[in-house]
Amino acid sequence: MFFVATTDNDLAAGQSWAYRARQVDDVVEVEVLKLGTQRPPRVLVHFVDERFEGRQEWVPPARLKVRWEAVDAFRANEARWDRIFDLGRGFDDPADGAATEVFTALIADDIARMEYREAGACRITDSGRLTELTGLDTAVWTHCPEGFTEGPDLVVPWPVTEQIAAAAARRNPAPILEAVHNEENEARYQAVHGHCYSGRGSRSDRTIPAEICIKVDNEHGKPRRAILRQWCGAEAADRYDELVELRKEIHRVGQIAETAIGELRKAGRKQQAEHLARQLGTPVEMLRHTQE
């Protein structure tokens, strides 16, 4: 989200600035009277509007948002972001988490990205490459009425972000389904053993009990994974599940074969053991280790 940073170097006596003490307040005009010389920095300002009855106050420079001549553009920018937040999702919403995972895994930052605590909005930098990744028409974002440009980025609200994430996952589901599978395995392990955080320095290790891990996964992990599976599509999810089962079966057969070869060697039938090992070949040996 766009903010104007005010520093001592920006300020001079006689300037008019837009002042705000709290985010919920509208900005008001103040005139800079004097710059403080102590720390923390302070600025003496005069509140221009007559309703303040000549009020003067020492205030932090951060409350001075923009030069007063630029206040209309500042307010328009804030109104645009207000619309983005009205259409957005909370930071801990499972759908926001799912979209973040897709963007991280499949979409490079120089194409499009989601920023921290921007209500699920995304910033699009390379529209053409985003179309290639998602298969979506550029009109999905370029014709979005709530979209606006900020620097090199086209900022669009959550509904567009969701379309982009779902399309990217549907077009390239394998990395997402692999991550979902790995997370499900980890969740099953933690549901039995809990989760241990390694301590740093002199701090001791910390273990999160299994029941807490289950609660957190039920509230956040499972809903997010369900959304990711939905975006990838039922057919892709089924194919991936079949692949996982096939890997398990090959792993099982590989273990049986390894045991049989070992028994042949123990029985002094080395030639037969080597012949069987050659027949099984390298692919089975490689896949045997996929579950280890």
C-alpha cells in the first residue's frame, strides 16, 4: 500500500501540510512554524482551519502526510485503497493463504505478487507473461473497475487475485498438489508427535503439543489445502493421488525385491541374486527410495 514518508529534510517553516493524528481521521491543513532540535523529532504546526481557533502544537513529523497542494491526489489514492480493502480478505483467511501459496510457487514477483496485509490484492507488473501463466484474458485485470496503477504496478482487488491464483493452479497443478501432500504428511505426524521448535543460542527447544497442532491445522491448514485442491481441479487431484499410491506400491515392491535378493545372497545363490537385481533395474531402485 502506498504511504508518503515524511522526514525532517522534507520540512521547512512556512509550508502547508496535510496532518492526521489517527488513521481513521481525515487530513486537515496545518502550517509548519518551526522544526524542533531535540529527539524524538517534533514540528511546531499551526492548524489553519478556523474551527481550531489558532491551535498550535508540537507533533511528530510522521503525522504530516503530504504537502497540502497534493492533498486531493492523496485522498483519491486512499479512496482507491479503501475500495480494495472493502473487497478484500483478512490476513488469516484460508483463501488468502491459498492464493499466497500459489503466487509464491508459480508466479514470479516480476510478473505479479501479493504484498503483506493488502487485503488479498495483487500487483501486476507483466500482464503478458501473467496471461501465459494463467490462460486468462488480460481484460480480467485491465478492465477491473477497482483496479488502479501505482508506480509500475497495476493493483487489483481480491476477486481478481482469486481468479489469477485459481487459473495458475489449474494450469500447473503438480507443484501445488505436491506441497499439499507434503503438508498433509507433516500434519499427520504433528497430530501424533507435536511440533518441536529448535531453540537458538541459550534458549531451550520448545514443543507444541499434538492437540494444539490438530486445532491449528483444523482451523487453518485443512481449509487452505481444500481450497488449493479445488483450484487444481478434481481430475488433477485424482491423478496426483493415484501417483502417490503408485509410488507407495513401487516402494513396497522394491522393499520385497531387496529382501528377496538379500535372502538369495545369504543362501549362497549369488549369481541368481545378481541376475534378479539386474532384471529389476535402476528405475525400481530409484522409486524404492521415494518414500524414504
